[in-house]
Amino acid sequence: MTSTQIPFESSTPGSIGMEIEFQLLNGESLDLKEGIMDLMKFYCENPFVKPEFIQNTVEIASPVCHSIMELEHKMRALVADVHEKCNDLGMAICGAGTHPFNRQLAATTPLPRYLHMEAVEGYTSHTQITFATHVHIGMGSGEEALRIMRKCKEYVPLLIALSANSPFWRGHDTDFAAFRHHILAATRSYGIPPSFCSWQEFETFMAVTTKRGVFASINDIHWDIRPRPHLGTIEVRVMDTQPTVSDAISLAAFLQALVFHLRTHGDEEADAPVIRPLHQWIERDNRYRAAHFGLHGSIYDENSDSELPMKIHYESTTKMLSKTVNELGLEKYIAHLNAKLTHINNADFQRNVYADSNSFKKVAAELVKLLQIDIANACV
């Protein structure tokens, strides 16, 4: 079986980038609004504010950054500007993996790639109304990208639990902390990626799937983690959109520390405190548990052949990363994540608002307010 060569554009170790998909809301009803075409009139020449597949979404993407502090500065400036432009258009922006009460089908953004996706996916293309945070980490080679990708797969359940922010769907409490994953499960390329052993194996996979019309390119693969050869990164895509920039940057800091640790430590040491690679079905079940129960749940730990509570998993992981966190100056960002465990996580926050108000509109209003406060505090 032949393969097609896919060049990997190496990146500076430690480089990082981020994409956040924000909801566009009607400023009065707080329902989703098909507002991207109007918003893009402000950003025709700006490569960092983009339309997405559906018109009720705006993607805000950072340039390549070389520290978390730089990433935070760039993202805060971009989000604040989009927030201001949305206000001018009578819209609000909101950070969550799903909208709490919207029931309408989504309209496809009329760009060639998205219209092709609509034709291929049919009805499901109008029901995938979800919003995610993506983090890119620079890699030196394709082989390194696949090695780190294999290692990062072990942390997918933890990343889902830490970022869980989609408990409601179409006016219902789903009983999931991160229901976004179950909406996207209807697509053909979503979920846990294969564990490629070499870049040549990945090239062969891409050659076969593109030749047979499964995918047109890597852009059509929506795994939890995927290599991005033309950017020289791995892209971690498994996290819900967060209510604030502070939340999103803290997740990026956690990922930067994790990848730095996995890159600089030998396989034996890096594997010691965490679960070993599992059978695919157990891997899938741990992912399911994380989406269902979030930080309140547990996963199967092969090391002890027992249940591992998610909060204990997080604590042992941050302990493993403590030296790296200090070396990279990420203490305040990890402290922000720690507060989610000791106070209230985002999925529980949404549920508490609904329990107090019996109003899904109030949930949306409070999410909008959280982002507004975060933007205002950053400007002080």
C-alpha cells in the first residue's frame, strides 16, 4: 500500500495558539442569532476573526504565540473587540459548549467548503450546534506530533471533565456535564483518534482515505486531537467553549505544561503516574463517563484495576506537572483551574442558575454576564 508524502512544517517548541468558537446571540431574546455575515463586515481583512460552519458562530483565533502570557494578551484584545462590535449590531457573545434553550436548526455559512460539508452531511449538518475551544501546540516533527498525540489521548477524559460546559440542550437538562460530545457523535470523523506508530503510517492513512473519498483533507477529520502538518502543531479539540477568556487560557496553560512534560521526560517516567493505554472500548467508556459526570465522576484506572475519581486524577496530574508549571511560570493559571474543583465548575454553575431561576434565558444571561465581567476586569 503506497502513501502520499505530507510535509510537516516544524514549529518552535513551546509555541501555542488557540481558537474559541463563541455563540452569537440576539441581544434581547438571548437566543442564537444567524449573525456572522453582518459581523464579518468589520473583519474582512482580519485573519483572526472568522466564520464557522454555522452562521450563529464566530471563531476567534490567536496568532502564533510563544508564551501563555502572550496568548492571553492577544486573545483578550480580540475577544474584547468582537464583544464591542457585537454590541453595535445588537448582539451578544456567549461562551458555552451548547446553547441552553435554542430549538432552531442552524443555517450553513455560504462558503464553498461549508456548502460542500452541508451536501455531504445532510440533515445532521443543521443539528451540530456546538461550540468548542481548540488549542494548538507547536511540534518539531511529524513523528513527535504523533508521539505526543498518543500520550495526550490518555488525558482526553480529564480534559473533557475540566472543560465541561454544556449541560443543557434545547431547553432540557441532559444529565450530562458535557453533552456537546453526544451531539457531535453523529458525525463520521468525531472522537478518539487512532494511535499511529509512525508518520509514514499516518501518510498511508491519509492517502487511502482521500483516494476513496472518505476525506478531502485533514481539515475534514474532527478527532479529539489531530496533527496539523501545515501549521506544525497538534490541535487539541476536545474542550467545550468556556464562559470566560480566563477559563480558556487556564486550560491552555494546563495543556502547555502537560505537553512540555511529555516532550521532555522519557516514556517510562511520563507514564508512571497515569493510566496506561487501554483497550479501545475502555478508552471510549472513560471518555463517555467524563462527558456524563464531569469532575464528579471517575474513570477506569488500569494501574490499580479500580475506579479513579476524576478529581484525584486531576490532583495527581497537577502534582506530576508542578515542576514544569513553576518553570514555565503558569502558577496563576493552574490556581484558576484548582478553584473549579474547590468552588464550582462551569456545568454546575449553569445548573445552579437554572435551579434558582427556573429560566433557561437566565442561564444564557449569566453566561453573557460572566464574559462581560471578564472583559471588563482585564481592562482595569
